[in-house]
Amino acid sequence: MASQATTTVPLRKRGAASGTGGRTAALFLVPFFAVFAIAMVAPVIYAIVLSFYAQQKSGLGFGEAKTAFVGLENYVQVLQSESFVSGVVRLVLYCLIYIPCMVGGAVIFALLLDATVARARKLFQLLVFLPHAVPGVIAALIWAYLYTPGISPLVQALEGGGIQINFLDAHMVLPAIVNIGVWEWTGYNVIILFTALQAVPREILEAARVDGAGEIRTALSIKFPLILPALSVIMLFTIIGTLQLFTEPSIIAKATPSITSTWVPNMWAYDAAFIRHNLNQAAAASIIIAGLAAILSLVVTRFSSRMNKS
């Protein structure tokens, strides 16, 4: 009986302690979930509800507009819009250029950074990360200045070398926007990949060198496969971020007529909400963009999990 009593008391104490810990954790988590629900969940629900309604006027269009339930009509109108579809196609082209350039450059720079002398690493990290520290609006303004003919020292230098190029031309503006994104985000992803490279066991690298593997063979056969999980995370967030493209083309549009107010889907939604004052279509466009991001995220996640398993 005595031994039974001594075993039950600690169990009760542990149960009480775990219950207290659970209540403490819940106390700290409640503010986060409250802010998350107000700032994230509620606006999404409101946008979904808003996308099923439209402002309609009776008769010949005179009189006061009334809110009417229209079902999927807003979604149909958005998907049938030439400007929206053109913006989606343009965004796909942007992704096909931007993602390989940025991710490929980040991998190369991270591998080079991992192979450099220890004294130079901090300097290189600072240099590659500095562009990301510049806010997106400021970066777009800087590049708009560097792209504008007549005032750009970059354009003048190229012209002095016999190269005539207009970065704001209709055929060049997309690569010009890609360049801004690559300049902004490569350094950020280099730091992530470099951190993953630092976690690679040094014993494996030393064994590879003993077996006669050079730096290039070690980087391709050992380092690169071991940082695939980090690369998968980068790919996921890069695709989500790419679908949110808005700031850079909106700023560059002030310097060139090649970029319209509906150049990419987010600009189309902004134009619908604040220029055409059609909040319902803007909400439908936003939900379509969010759904596209969710689908692509799922595809990337499944593909990455298969790659990591193999």
C-alpha cells in the first residue's frame, strides 16, 4: 500500500504540472491567434463573401445601386478579361526567367561563399545581403533611374561602348523587372543556403577530400544534395512571393508606357478596386491569385518531398 501511494503522488504532481504548462502555453498563444484571426482569417473570409456579390442598378442604369448575389459571375468575368489573362501569362514568363536566375545564382554564390577563406566570409555575406536590406520601393526607384534614357549613367556608359539598349522598351521591360527581383532577393537566399551548408557534417567533406574529390565534385555530389531541403523551402517561398509581384512594376510604370495599370494580376486587382471602384471583381481576382498560389505551393511541396526522399 505504501509503495502504491508513493507512485501515485508523483503522477498527480506531473499531471498538475502538465495542466499548468498547458494553460500557460494557451495564455501566450491566445494573443497570437486573436491577431491572426483579425488580420488574416477575417479579411480572407470577407473577400470570399464579397466576391459573390455585385453592385447592380435597376432599369436603364439610373437610380441607386443595390448589392445583389451573383454567385460565380465575378470569377467568370475576371477569367474572361483579356487584360487579366495577359497579366497571368506575363507573370508566368516572369517566373520562368526569374526563378532559375535567382535560385541558380543563390546556389552558386552560397557554394562559393562556403569555399572561401574564413576571413572573407563575413564580408561576402554583407555584400550579397545588402541589396535585400533596401526596401522594395526604394530599389525600384533606384533602378527606374538607372533604366531611364537621358539621365541614366548606366545607359550612357553602354552607349559610350557602342551598345544601344532601352531597358524600358516593351520587349526589354520584363527582363528589366526580373533584374530588380534578382538583385533584391538573391542575397537573402544565399544566406539561407549558406546556413544550410554550415550544417553539413565536416567529416563527410573531409572524407571526400581524402578520396580525392575536388571542390567542384564535392559541391555537386555532396553539398548540393544535402541542402535540397533548404532549397525546397526557398522555391516554395519564391513562388508565393512571385505571385505577389506588384511594387516593382508599379514604380517602373511611372517611367514607361510599356507597363499598363493591369500589367500583372495584382495590379489588375488594384486597378479594379481603386481605379474602377469594383471591389467585388477585385475580391474575386484576389481569391483566384490566392488559389493559384495554394495549388503551386502544393505542387512544389509534393515534388520537393519526393526529391528529398530519393
